[in-house]
Amino acid sequence: MMNPYSSKSVCSAYRQTPRSVPKTLAIAMLYDEVIKLLGEGSHSFETGDFEAHYDIMQKAVKIIQALNAMLDFDQGKEVAVSLRRYYVSISAQIIRATARRDAPELCLQIQKQLAVMRDSWREISKQENDKAFQEGTVQSAGGPIRDARI
């Protein structure tokens, strides 16, 4: 059975997102999943289930790594470079939170950072959809993220 949080399966799920879901919204949904996992990881830490905490945090890192792997530097240019730095930083923070006593506080801080970015992706998605609706066109698949074939 394939691990649903492996980079390959996350990228595959992203690619197979129904065409009715804009890619920018699919990205926001991946952020939602990481935010949810960080909450679960924090809870498992607080209840003393350190093995579950570790496993959950690794799932969160894998999703961030998959987002990083999908960056398209040809199309995204400076945005893709900035997102790469952001994803590397977030991954490092999650890994740090895996091994620290203040894991719940660190998870909350990371969740807040991710929520800001998630909201930005949702706003981009809304703007793209509004523009497509006004123009009577279907949203293009363009943006700083490419379809990864991992």
C-alpha cells in the first residue's frame, strides 16, 4: 500500500485534482492539510504519544517538500525562488518542532505562518476565478507551480 503522504502520492494527488478545482486552490488545500497535521502533531505530543507525533510531523514535512518539488522556476521566476526559501524554512521549523519540548508552541507558530500563505493562495484563486468569469474563459493551469512527474 502506498503511503498517502509520500512526495510521490502528494504530487500525484495534486495532478489528479479535478479540473473544477483551480490549481491555486489545490495548493491552499495542501496548506490546510499541513495545518491540520500540525494540530494533530501538537495534540499527540501533549498526550505523550511521541511516536505518533513524530510520524505526523514527518507527513507534514513531506507535503511541504512536495510543494517545493513542484515549483516551476522557468515560469515562476522570483516567486518560485521565494517560495523555495519559504518551503525550506517551513520544513526546517517543522523538523525542529519534532524534537523540542516546546513542540506545541512551535506548531502553533508554524500553523499561523501557513495560514497567512494559505489565505494568499485562496485570494489568488478567487481573483483568477473572478477574472475568468468576467472574461467567460476557463482558468489556465499557469502559475509558479508545475505538474511534477515524480
